[in-house]
Amino acid sequence: MVERLGAAGDGIAEHAGRRLFIPGALPGERLTVRIGPDRGEGHAASVVDRLSEADTRTAPACRHFGRCGGCALQHLAPAAYAGWKRSLVIEALSRLGLADAPVEDVLVVPPGDRRRAVFTAIGRKSGPVLGFAEARSHAIVDVLDCPVISPALLSLVPPLRPLLGQLLGSGERGQAIATLTASGVDLLLEFDRAPALASRERLAALATEADLARLAWRRPRGTTEILAERRPVRVGFDGMPAVFPPGAFLQASLAGEGALIAEVLAGIEGSTKILDLYAGIGTFTLPMSRKAKVTAMEGDAEAAKALSASAAAHAGTIAVERRDLARNAPDTALLDRFDAVVFDPPRAGARAVAEALARSSVKTAVAVSCNPQTFARDARILVDGGFRLCRVRPIDQFLWSPHIELAAHFRREAP
């Protein structure tokens, strides 16, 4: 019998003293399974026969569910699903002695709200494949539909598929990074081969036919070239306009972004000097500048340049510094100049930042995280340094996946 759901969304059962990880299984179900290869602390397993069904089971929303690696839990009913997402945060904190942390209910974004998608393309003699990676595989599911991403992004697949087939040789891979902005879709194509003149003409025609706001190309980790810009690309954060380089990072959904901004603004209320670390193109910097003076630090050159351009309209309120925070975290002397620090690191978390904050005199910290495990580690460091974890709000903008974002408020306890 399946005992619980694991962190990746698989059903977990015990057999002969070994843990089984069973995709598509739910707690309480009795199954006949085929035991597969080693996986972590146990074995992968697949369902041969479902002898009983959990009352939390529901019909998946997508024909690709079970193959596509983007979704793991379309078969779990909404209330149970939201509870499981919340439990990911609670369990991560509990493992580090923070079981009493006040974890709020999960905000779950609706289907079709994802405004950013990274499609992978593979050239084939029989015709190109364009879609998302299969679960635990480098194979690609040729996408026909997707209930998660915006229909405006999904509509790019039919015209893109044959065009990428002409650009990629057999076996070659590329990516199409599509972002829905206020002025339309921004599309960045990433592959090794520079497009020839005829290909550029076809890409320009695609920009017109698909009504793209902008179309760009680059080699992986290379310089970006604009191929067509039909109108200015407009993005903004809480009503504050921002410069958006091709393919730049945005929060996955508008609803999720709005919830995260609201949490950050509530967390820094009353602060007058704020340090925003891992600032990106200004998701939190720009809205916070309405309330206080903000110093923003960001390691990526393009993002820092874009934020500097956005900040030019707010001279005296926003200062921007390019800084590799993984290698050069702010020291205590720098942190002590601020009364609040906001940090939104990548999945690896912000251990060095948390350690410096723990030694500082900063009164308020707000953490945004896409990884409960590294967040819990950093939260433990802050709590041990005299902060109190006041609020954790999970925000699920990666619908039906094992991923969960969160925002958390910390206050330093009075001596």
C-alpha cells in the first residue's frame, strides 16, 4: 500500500525493507507494481495494476500527463494537492528544528496563467520535435496542448515547429524561450548555428505572422541579436515600468508575481533603507522604491544593465550595483547600513548572505525562495543569529509540479 507522497510527487511504499518510488500513485492505494532500477534510497517502480483507488484521485487535465516531465500531480484533487504543497515547506523547516514556523495556506495559481515557457526543439529527418522533456529523460514530448501555460504561448508551437526543423540539423537541439509581456510575446531562439539570410527572412515573417513583439537569437551563453522588434516590449512590477532584455527572467505567472511583491512590501513596511539582493531586473526593487531608498545588487550583467536603465527614472531612490553574490556576499559592515534586506536567490539558496545577516544588526529580512530545502537551511542560520521567523507564505506558480515558491518575513528579536 502507498503510504505517502514524496518530494518529487511519487507515491512511496515499502517492500522488503526497501523504499519504492511509484509515479502516479497516491496515498492509500493498493497496487501491483514492477520494481525497477535503484533510485536514491530505494527503487523506482511502475504500476502494473491498481487494486484500489484513493478518494483524492481525479482525472488529469492533459493528454501528455505521465510522459511530460513538467507535471507530476494532475491526478491529485485540488484540496489534497494544496495541502501537499504546503507540507513540502513544513517538512523542510521541521527537519531543521523549525516545526513551529507559521506557514500560511498555499496560494495556487490557476491553469493557463504561466507566462513563460522554455520549449526544447530537436531536429529529425522525419520532422522536428518541439516541446518539453519527458520525466527523468532527455527525450522530448512533442507538445500538442498544455493546460499550464498561456494559450498565447501555446499558439506559437504550430508555426515554430516546421521553422525550427529548417534551422536545426538532424539530432541538433535548440530552445525557444517565450515570454508573454504586456505588449505581446517576446521570443528568444537559442541554438548553435547562426541563421543564414534565408532563415532570417523566414524568422522575420514568423514575427509578423505570429504578431510577436520581439524576436531574437543567440548561441547558448552567447551574445543576443535582435532579429525583429515590431513594438517596444513592456513589462512592469506593481505598475512600475521595467526594461526587459530578450529572454530575461520573470516570475512564472502574473498572479504569483503579484503575490510575491505583496508579501515583500508587507515584510519591509516601515523600513527606510533597503538592500535588495539577487535583484534581477527589479521585480521587488522597483515597487519597494515607492516606500524607501533601495540599493539593488545583481550578478548577471544583462539584468543589472536593464535594472540600471529602469532605475534612471528614479534617481536618488534606487542605486544599482553589479555584484556576484555567490562569490562576494555583502559583509556585516555593509549590511549594517540598512534596516531591511530582501534576498531572492537561485535554488542553491543564500548561505553566505544568511550567515552575514545573522552577524549583522539588520532588523528585518525578507526571503523569497524557490527551494524549501535551501530556504530552511538559510532560515535556520537566521534564527540562530537572533531573528524570529514570523510568516511563511507558499505560492504555487508551478502548477501540478513538485516545485513551490515562498516568501518569508524575519524580524530580529530585541536583546
